Amino acid sequence: MKHNKLTDCFQPFISPNPITSFNPVQISPKIDKSSFISPFTSVIGDVVIRKNVFVAPLVSIRADEGTPFYIGSNTNIQDGVVLHGLLNKSIRVDGKDYSIFISKEVSVAHGALIHGPCYIGKKVFVGFKTIVYDAIVERGVFIANNAVVTNGVHVAKNRFVPPGAYIDSQKKADALSRVPADSKEFAREVQRVNQEFPASYHLLFGESRCSCGVAYNDDKESTE
């Protein structure tokens, strides 16, 4: 596909963070070349995006306050999702502090808000219009539609957060049941579908470029 003024209008906005008193050093996103960042999407600041990640239109990944962010391989961030973090609030993963850490094969569904400090483990499903803020969500958790997980809770592996639930205490988190079979299958199918999108969209759009027409920074040190 040839680039022209019309197609360039539909490129994502990929930029270093602005210089502020609390973030005085500009850091650009590091995005593996196999991942796809859709049009009308912003990726700002110290953000690492690993292999084969699909970021859908109208996503805001804004590491201009809380920082850094990490998004693991084969994760999908669907339309209208917002990622942002609080200043000087972090979680520690493998000896490093992160505002937001999202592991491999995570699905973040349409309209969800993930606000740091938080940790999202491998193969978690974050449902439509959910909020995850100030929480640790372990591997295989399924958070259903319109739920809230917050207030420093730690959700154990393979737990199911029901639709509309408000999990704001460790007692509530500990009482959650295991993910039912139909929800596990749904999460697997969402992963299967979305893992095909990065390569397919690259073919559709050609070489991904930022809104200023400069190729964004490929992350060539991915170990995932």
C-alpha cells in the first residue's frame, strides 16, 4: 500500500513523553516490529510493546505521569482502552518497578480502563468496560463486563470476577470462585482471533509509521 497524505492522516500518534518537572527525561516507546498499532491510537512515553501485540483504534497508552509501561507478547488491547498511571506509584516485577505491567497473551476488551499501579498476569481476560486500578491480577483470571478491581487487592490465579462486581477488599478477592469452562473457552477464542490481526493489518497498511511520518522505534531486544 502506497503512503500518501490521505493515508498518513490515519497513522497512530507515537511519541516520547513531554518534559515535566516530574518526568524531566524524554523516552520514546519501544515497539517490536511484529506488533501493530492501529490508526487513531496514542502511544506516549516509556512504553515497551513486545512481539505480535495488537493495539486497536482509539486506544490511549499514555506513560506521561506514572511510568514505565510494559505489554507482553501476543496481547491484544481492544478499541477505546485507556492505560494511564499515577505518579510515583508502582509495582515491582522481576526487580524492576512498573506503573503498568501486562504479561503475555492478555486480552483487554473494548472500553476497559487499566490504571497504574497494577499488574496483569499471563492469559488474563479484562472484560468490556471494566476498571482495574491499584491491583495485582494473577495468571488466568477472567474479569467479566463492567467489573471493578481496585484498592490494592490481589486476585489469585484462575479466579472469576463476575459481571458488575466491585472487588475492593481482599476478603472479596479471596471469595472469588474459579473461572468456569465457558469463560475459559471464550478467552481462548478471543486470543486466537486477535493473534492473527498484527500480521494481517501490517499487510493491509504497509510499514507502520508515526503521525509525523518517521518510523517508530523497533524493540529489537525482546526476549519473549
